[in-house]
Amino acid sequence: MRFSVFISVLRSLGPVVIGISLGFTLSLLSVSWTEEACLVGSGEREDVTSGRDGLLKGARKPNSIPAANDADSDEGFEPRIVPYKQLQPSAPKKVFRAKYISTELGMRERLFVGVLTSKNTINTLGAAVNRTISHHFDVVVFFTGLRNRKVPHGMFVVSHGDERLIWNMFQTVKYIFEHYINEYDWFYFVQDDAYTEADRIKVLVEHLSMDRELYMGRPEEFIGGETEGKYCYGGFGYLLSRSLLLRLQPFLENCRNDILSSRPDEWLGRCIIDYTRTNCVAEYEGLQYHHYELGKNSDPSKEQSEEFRSALTVHPVSDPEQMYRLHRYFSEIELQRTYDEIAKLQAEIKNVSVDAFEGNRSAQWPVGVSPPFEPKSRFEVLKWEYFTEEEIYSCVDEAPKCELRGIDKLDVADVIETAVQELNNKYMPTLHFKKQQLINGYRRFDPTRGMEYTLDLQLEVVNQKGHSRSITKRVHLVRPLSLIEIIPMPYVTEATRVHVIIPLTLEDRSFVTRFLEVFASNAFETSENAVLTFLFIYDPVEAQHVSQNDIFAGVKAQINTYERKFPAVKIPWISVKTETPAPIKFMDIISKKHPVDTLFFLAQVSTNINAEFLNRCRMNSINNWQVFFPIHFQEFNADVAYHNQPRPATVDLVKDAGHFDRRSFDEACFYNSDYMATRSRMVADVQENEDLLEGLDIYEMFVKYSGLHVFRAVEPALHQQYRYQPCNPKLSEEIYHRCVQSNLEGLGSRSQLAMLLFEKERGNST
């Protein structure tokens, strides 16, 4: 019995005993046996367990203690602290980041378009092609042998410097490999004497897989029939996939040396067939490359065949006028197809809505437009504006009513005309409507759907028998918000240095102290990448006494003070003498003293400038593309806005504190190169009219002569203190009138001015 108990205990403890024994065995095997004694310090050697020969037994060599010399081996062991030496950080490796996210992720655009043109046709057919397709594609590049000195504006032209057709085709394909092969999936080449229906080419490419080696166009037999296969005829254009071009790339030089041909499209076709075994096809997986050959002197409006109406390309086009007629014809076809598709979708929505929970009520009117905004509280209720054909009863600055004019008058007239036209479309030929007058009109802007209108119209109704009567009809209309389009813009950066130019006259000296304080806190103390330059404007009398009595001596002293306070800051200044302070004359002087890539910000001394606005100045000013004219927030006269009230320390963007001065064009952001190019276009007109420089400001100069985008927008980060702006009567009548209006509107709001008049009249009456 005891033996069985012993056996059972042994069975339960056996694995534990075996595990412990195995652990000891493995630990002994891992011991590093050494013949060296433990390291010692300055004391005597400790008595350690030794063998018969005095060597250590079972001692592991410590890894944390360095080996000692033989001379020190007899000394005893003492612990010591090893001093910590911090590693010097190496220079961080610069990480390359792509300019665009799409580049870093390896994303490519869908379609590249290359137009093959010539020196003789680039200004005629080439320009017509550019105007009809360039706004549909991301990039359209025109390839030519030689180019004219004057190229139409807005065209990207690559000149190969040789008129040989095969050489130009070779250079074109080589240029694609060097610049665009990694950016696009499909490459479309077409001659400038062919019209391309851009939207249909885009739809075709969207249904093709980018990994296919595809050569698509109108197949053509080789001359002589010696070469097997078919090439794509260049007159109707052709599509090449990126995969096919990559396979062809190693053999491009061989094609130039080995293949002889008189036609560039035939040469490229032989190259593709010889080295990739890919033939031209007009159909692929059910998708057709439709084309149409246009007869001589044919009129596009009289072509009614289905082959013509469904064509992707039409060739040959004899002149630009015919190109534009083709573009109009195909645009009308696509527009009508769009209207038909909208009507079909609206009918489907109505049919489906019958089965909805609320029946037809679930289908909002108009069909396909977002439902009206539903306010969550009384503060979110949208306001209706009442109007007639002559007046509107919701005006700026809380006026009870004002004259209907400008864009508002055009809007009301268009809505009334549309309402009568829609009534006639609905009831004709049974009834015919004619407008007599607008009785009541209401409109409101719904941010979810657009502008809504309710009109009470008095109409004359005429039936088929000629009898007429006057009726009143209420109609509802919606002007829906159109599709928002993202326009590609050139790349800009916030690292650009801004040169702030401040013109100063005698009347501006009182604002300098405040301006320098604000600018120093926002730019000098934060090391903002901006340079401040003052332009001192003297009239002839002041300039004669500048050595005895300099009117800007105090300003120059303040500049020296800030330069001493901030040693890294330099504030240059320029002095000019003139009787008429014309902005263009001043900029001519400043422009000559700065490089062409300088970004200018022209401002007033009463303007408060901060880093937030300087960044927007950099982002909204694009060299050779766009200039920026911000609308600053103008503070009201404190005596009017805060009459009998304490003045606040800071001014908020509220309607009682100021307004955005749309009549002021004093602030401007632009590049020096854009100014110089625009200024050069004025030379001929200035020679004919010398007073032109004084009659224009910089805004009007860019609008009339630059051809750039002139971006004008309210700028909440740009504040300007109240000041009475002296208006020079020597400038143009329009500029003088704008200045006077700006001064009047900057006094205060209508309600504030009305209260002052009311208090004054009440005081006079008592």
C-alpha cells in the first residue's frame, strides 16, 4: 500500500524533478570557463574558491568589466563608476517628399493629348484645336518642327527644331518617354486638321483597362503590302496605352535607324508592329473607335448620318471656321443628349416614388434637386425678400426699400421671362400667355438647393379661338446651384518672401507709429519672411527743402530705432518727387529696383498686416497666372460707431464696427514679372495718351492689359483703421469718385448716421 502511494507521488513529482535537473545541466553547459582571475582594483586579491592549481572554478567572466593588464591582475576588486558619454546625434537624413500626394502614391492621370502641328498651321488650325479641346483635358501639348515667334496665348508648344516629319515623330515619342510616361495611362495623338469630340474620347478611355497593350484608331494597310499588320492612320488620331509604350521604349532608337518611311503615322505603326507585335484595331471588347471622313466644302449642320453623329474624330478640317462649326454642332448634340437623360431620370424618379411611404410627396420639386432647408429653430429661418419690377424691399444697411438695379434687376427680368415661357410650354397650343405685370415677387436663397422664387403674375390668356382674358397666376421657380468644378491651379508655396511696399505722403505720417508697432509684433518678432519698404512721396516744394526740413525725418528716425532693436531687420526706403501721386508711376520705380521674381504686397500705412494675410497673399498670387486684390475690412469712424459709448480695445468683424470696402483697390499682391509684362503692353497706348498713367490704377491696368486672372475677394485678416483718404482731383474721374464714395461709406452705418441726425434734430428742437 505504501509502495503504491510512493509510486503515485513519484509520478506527479517526476516531471518537476526532471525539469529542474535538465535546467541545471543546461546552465552548466553554458558556463564560460576561464583561466583569468577576477579583475582587481587597488586592493589585494580576494580569496576565492580555487582548484589545486589556483585557477578559478565555475567563475563566469563578467561582461561589464574590461579586461585588465597583467600588472594589475594581482590587485583586489573594487567597483567603479564608468562615466556616461552621450553620443553626438548625427545629422538627420533629409527625407525626400513628393510635391503632390498623387506623385508619392504613384497615381497617374488618365489621358494625355498630343497635337501634331506645323509652323504654317499653328496659329490657325492649331489655335482652333486648342480652343475646342484644351478646357476638357488636363494637358494638351502641341508638337511642331519649327515655331513662329508669336504663339497664341494659352498654348503649350514643344518645338523640335526640324521640319522632317519622321524626325519630329521620333522626337515627340522620345519627349513623351522623358516627361510624361510616368504620369498618364493613355496617350492620344491627333493632327491639327482633325476635330476631336473631347468628351467621347474621355468616355472611351474610361472604359479601357490601363494594363492592356492597345494601339487603337482607324486601321490602314501599309503601302505596298509588304509589311504584315495594320497601322493607325494619323488623320483620325490614335490611342496608345502606357503599357505598349513602355514595351516599345527600349527599341525606339532601332526604329529610327532601321525603318524607312515617308509618313510619320506609318513609321510609328511599323515600329510598334515590328517590336511589340501589336496591330492597330478599331474595336476592342465591344468599344468602337468611331471616325468620320468629311467631304470637301461640306456643311456640318447638314450631315445627318448616324456615323457622323457618333464620331470621335472628324477629318479633314480645312479651316478654323469649319472647326468651330463642328464644335458647335457636336456640343448641341451632347447638350440635347444631356437634357434627354435628365428627363428620363426625372420620369424614373416619379415612377419609383409612387411606391414610397409618402407616395409622390417623397419626390421633391424640382425632381432631382435637394429638398428645401428645414430650420431647427427660429434663428435658422430663411428670410424672404419682397420685390417688384422696380424696387426691392431688403437693402444694404437696413434701408426699407431701394431701387432694383444691376444684377438684381437682370435676375428678376430673367425669372419673369422664364416663368411665362414655361407656362406656354405647358399649356400650348391650347392657351397662350402674355405678361401684363408682376403683382408680387418673393425670393430667398436656400444654401442646400439655390435661389427660390414665388411670383404672382397678372397674365393675358389667349385661347385657340382668339378669345382673351386677364388672370392672376402664382408660380414657383428654383434656380438650382450648378455643379461645382475644381479648376486646376499651378503649384504655389508659403515659403515665398513678400516685399511689403508702403507709400507715404505728408498726411500719412500720423499712422506710421501704430503701423510699425503692429508690423513689428507680427513680422519682426516672429521672423516672418517679409521685407518692409517705405516709399516717401514729396511734392516739388517739399523736395526743395528736404535738407533743411525733411517732412519724413521723424519716420526715418523710427526706422533706425527698429533696425537697432532688431539687428537682423533692414527697412529700406525710397524717395520720389511728383505733383500727381499716380500708383503706376510709383510701381515703375519700385519694379526697377527689385528682381523679376519678387512678390509685392502694395498696402496703405493704415493697414494692419499679420502673418495670416501674408500667407494668403502668397497662395493667391501665382506667377504668370493670377494677381490678388484683397478687400480689406474698413473700421468706421469711432465718433460715429461708438457715439456716447466707450471704445473697445480691439475691433471685431461686425456690421456696427466697420464694413468691407469694395470701392478701395489700394491693396494688391502680384509678382514683379507680371507687372513688367503688363506694363510693357501699355507702351503703345501711353505713347498716344500720356495721361493714361495718371488715369489708371494698378487694378484697372491688370484688368485691361494683363490677360491674367484678377482675383478679388474679401479678406477678414486685413484690417484698416479709419482715416479720411485725401482724394486727388488730378487723377481720373472714376478713381476720384471711388475715393469720395469710400470716404462717405466709411463714416458709419446708415442706422448710426440716422441716430446722430435724430439726436441733432432733437437737440435743435429743444
